[in-house]
Amino acid sequence: MKAIIASEWLKARTVRSHWVLLIIAMIFPLIISTLVGIFNPDPQYVSYREVVSIVASSGAFSLLLLSSLWVINLTSEFTHGTIRVTYAAVPARWKVIVSKAVIGTLVTSSVMTVLFWLNFGLGAALLNSRGATIIVDGWFDHSFKVFVALVTFAIIVSWFGLGLGVLIKNSPVAIVVVLLWPLIIENLIALALALSGYESAWKWMPYQTAFQGIEGASGFDSALSRPWGHLYFAAFVIVVGSIGVVVDRRRDA
């Protein structure tokens, strides 16, 4: 298993498109934090909670790019046929998928960790220089909880990308599904269920339930608070990934 993980790590760090997505995922939140820190009209009224909220919201964009990265990491092998060599060397195909998930977890958690604290530090420094008081009692406790929730959510989303990748195999289609799932697909499903009489169905959409739990307990927007929303989404993602692995075993590479 160690050899398979090492092989997947080599693939992940030697593909140019991976680095492009990674760089964009890092730069965009930094730009947002910089603009907010420089142009906020009333910096003296900004609290650490608002800074954390901005960091978490911009981080949501980054995790979509990271999930697209892991979709490409898998589906490009199907597209170019290189997965056949991998599966020939590793007949137990699930080990390849699990190895990709391990690398995805390590890379995603590392990137989101750097991203969160770098953005928070940059935003706090700029706002402090303009008269805000960001670092006060209790700021770290709240910030750390949001940080853990965001990183956990990002890891689950990366698994979601892999699950869809192994299930769909086609890069453009899988990327579109990953990007549109939280924006359109879940809303359409919730709307269809609401029209069928299940008006509270939207509160149980897996992605939205976990996302709403990043900044605290659930209220009007979701049915579950953290960590239950994350566990609920993780269970959904594991089911999707398991179906993908089963289907992959039954078809040609």
C-alpha cells in the first residue's frame, strides 16, 4: 500500500494542471482578504468573527477548485488510458482509489490549513493597521473551531470529487457535477421534493447541511449542527465512492 501511495503522490505533484488549480485556490482568498482589509469603510467596527467568516467564505471557493483537482487527477488517467497500467500493477482497484483519497486528504488539509491562517493573519493585520481590534479574548477558540470545520469539510469535498470521478470517468462532466452540485443540483432536488410535499427537504441536502455547519450550530438554514452535518455529508460521499468502486470493478478501464 505504501508503494501505491508513493506512486499516487508522484502523479499528483508532477501534473501541471494540478499546480495551476492549486495556485489559483491559494491566490483568490488572499486577494479577497487584502481587498477587505484595505477598502473596508468602517474597519473599527469589524470583529474577529467577521474576519473568520470572510476567510471561510472565500475558502469555499478554494475547496471547489481543490475538488476539481482530484477529479482531474483520476479522470485524466481514464481519458489517456494510463489507468490501465496502474490497474495492471494493482489488480485490487479499490487500493488505487483509497491511495488517491489518502493523498487528497493530506494535500487538501495542508493547503486549507495554510490558506486559513494566512488569510486570517493578512486580514487581521490590515484591519488592525486601520484601527480595528481583531485579536481579543476568545478569538482563537472560535477561529480554531471554524478552521477545523472548514478543513474537515474540504477533505470530504475532495473525497466527493474522487467518488464522482471514478463513477463518471469523464473529466468535463465530473467537474461540472462537482461545481454545480452545491450551486444548482441540490437546490433543484430540494425544489422537486418541496413541490412533492416535502417542504423541509432542502434542510437535509448533504452538501449544504455540512457547509452551513462550518461557522456554528445549525438554525434556520440546516437540519444538523456540526459535527453531525459533516458526518452526514461524509456518509453520503462514502456511499457515492463505494458505488463508484463497485461499478469500476465491473467495467473495463
